[in-house]
Amino acid sequence: MPAAEWPDKGYDLAVSIGASHTWPGSTPEALEALRAAVRPGGRVLFGEAFWEREPDERALAGLGAEPEDFGSLLALIRRAEAAGLRPLQVTVADQREWDLFESDANIGRDERWAPAHPDHPLHDGVVAAVDDRRTGYYGGYRGTLGLAYLVLSA
């Protein structure tokens, strides 16, 4: 079911890692919904992208993003506070974690699929998408887009 329609409340913990898009709107709406899902004193673990530094044209093109799609780390923390959540801990994925994520998930998953399915009608499109993603990451947004993990108290 869509996240915005989840009826239950009063949880001890709500977790959203890189999934704020599952709520209508944007990050503020996701944070408000997560806040509503936990009991007073409950926790929210929220993972969200932010700009580590001002994105240049290569970074924006690599992501297919606009500068306003993400804010700074401080802006993300302030959005959580505006939703009634207090940051207990803030950590950031390091470059090794990002590289592993891109290599294993976004790039690696399809890179491993392609040699196993050389005659599949989608093969050439998958290979092209992998090449585009690799170029976008290593030639664009690597080191510019960050991922923060916020442990928040309701």
C-alpha cells in the first residue's frame, strides 16, 4: 500500500532509508508522516540524500537532478526539526559505502545480469543503462551527493 495510506500509529521505531519519495510531496512530508507513525519518545531512522557540496553541471546531469532536488546536511536536519523530530545522532555514508552501493546495487546488479542473459531482448538496453549510470556516478555526482542517516526522537 502507499506509505501515505499506512493506517497504524504508535510504533517504537519507523525506518525510511532513501525512500522519502514513497510519500506524496517531498522530504518534509515524509518526515511528518514518520513522526505521526511513532509514539511520543519513539525513534525515526531516516536516510536521505543531500548535497555534500554545491553540484556542478556534471553532477546534475549524472543524476538527472536539479540543484533544488536536495539541500545541505543542515537543511535536512532543520527539516526533521520542523516536523517535530529531534536529531539524536547524525552520520554520513563515507565514500567507500557510496562506491559499494553503486557497484553492488545500481551498477553491479545489471552488470551481473547482462552476461547471464546475452540473448534477452532487453540486454542491449540494460548494458546502455549501466554504462550511463557508471558515467553519471564516476564522471558526475561521486563526491557531490551524500547520504545522511538521522536517528531522530519524536
